[in-house]
Amino acid sequence: MSTPVTTPVLPAAPAAPPPAWIEIDLDALAENHARLTGLMRAHNPAAEVAGVIKADGYGLGADIVGPALARAGAPALFVAHLSEGAALRRALRADPDPARHALPVYILNGMAEGERADFLAFDLRPVLNGPDDLDRWTRAGQAQGGPLPAALHIDTGMSRLGFDEAGFKALATDPARLGGVDIRITMSHLACADDPAHPLNRRQLDRFRAVAAAVGRGRLSLANSSGLFLGPDFHFDLGRPGVALYGVNPVPGRPNPMVPVVRLKARVLQVRTIDSFESVGYGAAARARPGMRVATLAIGYADGWPWSAAGKGEVVIASHRAPILGRVSMDLVTVDVSTLPEQLIHGGAVAELIGDHRDVDALAKDAGTIGYEILTRLGRRYARQPMASGQTQVYPIGVPTPQTEVDPAP
Ligand SMILES: *Cc1c(COP(=O)(O)O)cnc(C)c1O
């Protein structure tokens, strides 16, 4: 007879503080929602601001920003995929206030064949992007005994998703086609909202007015983040901002009207003084001078820190600035800490990579991309830590001394 093997139960996750993390300021998120609501209500007291939280809440964690936006008063949330909607519904159902359990969640990409049961099970609403979506949701309603809620998306110049010109004309000439669905939102999406001078903005506005007159049902919604800053004509009933909620500037080239939401932090793994070698990192891209001190941080391009921003910008360690040095590795970034007081820089010290000294937009500029891409590429390895505005520290900072590690009894 063989001895039975017992496999010890694993802890859910390491108990030690993480090597890199994202701090998400929930007060700032609520403040940004309030600012956009104020902007709309200055002209339309009944206006409301929904939250777009596709791509896992623009990289911040939809399970964090979704419930937070619900608490801030968002009347609906938008994601792109069914799977995102399902996960979000779970997160909303976990909210202590049952009033938020049934918050409307819309799936921007519409409903594909075979998804009906999941839409119903997770209480999701499709954005109807064309006749196929409309047919499927109409049939779902027939099977359920009555029209089901949805949003209607008409393309006014993006040529991406939504009823096209011919599809819209068919609806406009025969509105009875919409009789089997319960349209709560009629929407379109702006292509050039971040460029106020672009003539397409006005053309899309005119087309959307025609859409609203012909088939508009429920709340009318045209503006994303930047669209809300094109003026009250673009507001209609429901704002659909994403990126501005997370603190990215919706008015490029002008001062950012939003407050920052994201801080990105990583620990120092090692510090070394360069003696004989003359370069740092891959490609020997950074020249070092003898005596230079280099700290290596626990973050790399696999975490979404852009490879294309190599050698640009600074991090902040204990209120001191340290220039980023050399290429970005998969898991590591090196910084020049030569001018920093030696006692402050040690393994375990914390470096701030996104924060007051360098916001998402500044990093995006250095990387040759847009703030949207920086946020949505934030990787899966970070701890995502919701915080309040005044809160300064979430994890113990500094090197654990040997005495702090208590060995379990043998
Ligand atoms: C992503 C998206 C938004 C939000 O856009 P932002 O520019 O992040 O404000 C709104 N509507 C639709 C249809 C979208 O795809």
C-alpha cells in the first residue's frame, strides 16, 4: 500500500507587498465625473454622464472603476465585449447597495450569434450596430415575452460601427422595424472630437440631429470625453466619456481640465556603482561614466512601460528625480541615481513612474503614442490599488530587516 500524498493548500497569492503597482485615486475619479456632469448640466439640468470602462476600465481595473463610477452617479456603463460585461455585472452585484446591482451595462460591440443566453443571464444590453443586431435582439425579446432594452447606434461619419447610411434610411422610412426592441439610448460617435477645428465635427452633429428627428428614442448620446468640450450643442442627454474620467487630457494642446487619477510605482531591486563597464542595458544604448550609480526597477515593457520611451524622462524616488537610462527590458528599467543621497536608494525603495512629475499624457508624448494606449497597455502583473486622495502610502516602504521575517516553527 502506498502512503497517501497530501498536497499542501496554497495561499491565494503572495502575502508580501508587490514589486510594482498602480494607485487609482477614487476621489479624483469621482471628481472628474462630477466636473463633466457640471459641464453638461450648466446647459441641461437633466443631462447625465455615463462611464465608458472598456478594456478593463482603460487598464485600471473595471472591477475597481465600474463600481466607483456607479457610486459617483453614472446612470449606465459601457464596455466593448460580452466577457467584460459579464465580469462587470459580477462586480456590480458585489456592491453593498443593491440599488447598483442592476445598473445598465451596454456592450458597444453589439451582440453576435450565439450570445443571446449570456446577454440575458448577465443582464446586459447590446448596442445595436446594424440590422443583424436588431434582428437578434428582436427575436430575443419575442422569446422573452416583450421588447428588451438596448441602445441604437447610428454611424454619422466614423465608418466603423453603427447602422450605415442605407441601414439608417431603412429605419427612418419604416420605424416599425424598431417595434420589437426597447431603445433606451440613441447614439453616435465622433471621429475628430479632439480637434475642435475639424469640419467633420459639425457634419456629424448635423447628421445626428437628423438621426434624432427620424429615429431618436430614449436618451440621445453623441459626445465622448473630447466631444463634451466641443460646446453644449454636442452634449444632448447623455455623455459617454472614458479617458477624461481617468485624468487624461481631453483637450490636447490646452491645459488639462481633469484631475490626475493614476500613479504608477515600482520598487528598486538593486543599486550598483559603475566601475569598469561603460554601458547600461541592452544594445549598450546608454553610456555610463565611472562612478555613476544605477538603480534597477521592477518594471518593464511587459508591464506596458513603453519600449519606445527608452532613455526619456525621469522617475521620482524619495522626492528626488532620477533620469531613466538606456533601453527598457521586459521586466526592468534602469535609472541614474548618481545625484541622490545614497541612504535613500536601496533595494525596496519606491520609484514613482507616473505621477505629478510626469502624467500619462507626457509619457505618451515621449513614447510617440496617445494616453489611451499607455493606460490600456498597463499589464496584468501590477497590483491595482484603489486609494482616497489624501492617502499617501499603501505598501510598507523600505528594506525589510532580517528581524522582521519571522520563521515558522519547524
Ligand atoms: C471608447 C468610446 C467612448 C469613450 O471615448 P473617450 O474618448 O475615451 O471618452 C465613447 N463612445 C464609444 C462608442 C466608444 O467606443
